Amino acid sequence: MTSDASDDSTRLKSSNQAHRAIYAPDSPSNAFEGASGLLFEQAMAQTRMAVCLTDPNQKDDPIVFCNEAFQQLTGYRAEEIIGRNCRFLQGPDTDQAQVGKIRDAIRSEEVVVVEILNYRKDGSTFWNTLHLGPIYDEMGTLKYFFGSQWDVTDIHQSRADERHAKAMAREVSHRLKNVFAVIGGIVNITGRSMDAKNVARKINERVQALGRSYEPTLDEAVLGTIHVGQAIRAVLAPYDPENDRFVFTGNGIRTEPNAISAIGLTLHELATNATKYGALSHPGGTIEVSWAHVKDKFSRNSLEIEWIERGGPAIECPPESNGTGFDIARTLLGHSRGVLETEWEHDGLKARILIPITNG
């Protein structure tokens, strides 16, 4: 499906209908043929969130995909959007400090949520809550940046009313959870179309872990910080259905939202390893997870999360390799100047996640 779909005969005539996605010739949707391509189009069309993908491996990080909701929000058609950097939506009153946050997040491959003033094709302005984050392949290589936009002009104008701010956070939470579900569907479609179901399953597990870690983050995004314990429990809940394998130790400390993607994915990899080889592979095995604010060896304020396994199979010697999952986790932590330390002791794995923070 190409940008020729902009013909009036293909446009939806009712706002109650699902938006129809539009793709450029070089967009990721063309990786799918036949039924898989149709499923991709339907998945992206049915989200009311304005969505685009950019390709950082091309010069100037151009937009390579946008859906109909993105076009309706900005007033531009697909053929006017594809191939351009997202900065074309900026204007004279756009806050350059917010632009700087976006630029820094792209450079360091971090997740960022900003509120920025953007301009439509007709010159009118809207306040845009932009969620931007990197998308990696199975080897941890950066493939795209994912951007979702939500027009929060009315809420911005009523910012003095705290109830409006909380409503915004809930709505963003709801919509972005739906986006994670759409991404999961796309991964499954890709796996089937490329006869790589096992690879798709592993990627989807990581996508789901990120989605779970973001749930408390999104609900509290308006506050600027999140409860660390809520995020940790949300990520690990599926690995403890009887609620008797994890022991959590930590108070109500908070940290910045941008750390959550690295934390969520790393905890997912640790839990997956424990399920296959560690404490969660044996009846009665337990894992203690604790968190605290500490000073690291560089005297930086940091968030420390400790992971201690007990009651699993005895470890005679450390594994020769920690596996692709740990490599991806370390890569993501590295973008946030964080580290993952592991000690393979006889009675179980001991790990420590350490991430410098700017507030909390």
C-alpha cells in the first residue's frame, strides 16, 4: 500500500471509523506480503494514537512510516511527511529546551516523554505529548525510533487544574498500552511471514516486559518521577503466579521515568534466566530483589537494584557466556550510563543493576 491511498475515495468519512494507515514505498510495512501486509495495515489503522517511525541509519533520521492518525493530527499527507525529519513540525514558539531533550534522547538511544508545541500544515499550533523510544532487533542493533503523539492542547491550557493533569496521565497510559499491544501483534506477524516464530516470540517477550514496566510509569508521568517498587513488581509478576517466589525489600523511593526501559528489560532477562537455569527452575527456589538510592564509585546519585537467588541448582562454574539477552540488557543500560554486574556463586546468581539518576 503506497501514498496513492490519499485519493478521496479511500479516505474515511466518519470519525467513528478506524483510521486507515498509509505507507510509503520504503516503509517497514513492505516487509510483509499478502495477508501479513493486510494484518499489519489493520493493526496500525485501528490505533487512534498518531504513530510514526524514523530510520536513524539514514541521513538526518527521516520518517519512514506514519499512520492516518498522524496525518490527521498534523494536516500533512503521507507524501509530504515521508522522508522528512520530524523537526518540520517545529515553529518559532517551539521550546528549544524540549527539542534539546529529544536530540539528547536520540543521541543516547533513550526513551523520552516530552510536551512540545508543534505546528500543523495550516499554521495552527497544538501541544503535543511526544513519546520517543528506540527499537532494536534481536542482536541489539538500533533499527528505528518509535514516536507517538497525542494532542494535549486543551489539557495544557487547563494545567492549573490538577485533575486535568491526572486525566492526561491516565489517557496517555491507556493509549500507550494499546500501542505496546499493536507492536506485539506486528512482531507476531513478522515472525509468521519470515518463518521465524521462535525469534518473534523472544522479541515479543521483551516487548511485553517493557510494556509491564511502563504501566506505573505512564500512570505517574505527570509527576515527573515513578515508584521504583511498583515498576519492579509489575515486570516480575508473571514469573511468580503463586506470589511466593520473590521477596521484595525496598521503600517508596522514586526515580526518573527514562530509567524504566533499561530496568524493565534487565529484570526480564534475569527472570527468564532464573526460570530456565536458576532459582525459579526448582520448587522452593526464591529470589530477593531490593532497591535503594546510593552513591556510586564516582559519587553520583544512583539507583541500585540487587538480585539474589537461593534454592536453585548448584552452580559449579560461571557460564562461558551470559547470552544474547544479557548482552542486550547491558547495551540498553549502557545508554543510560548504567551497568549490570553478575556473580555466579555456588548457591545462585547474584546480580546488581546500577543506574545514575538526576532526581528521585
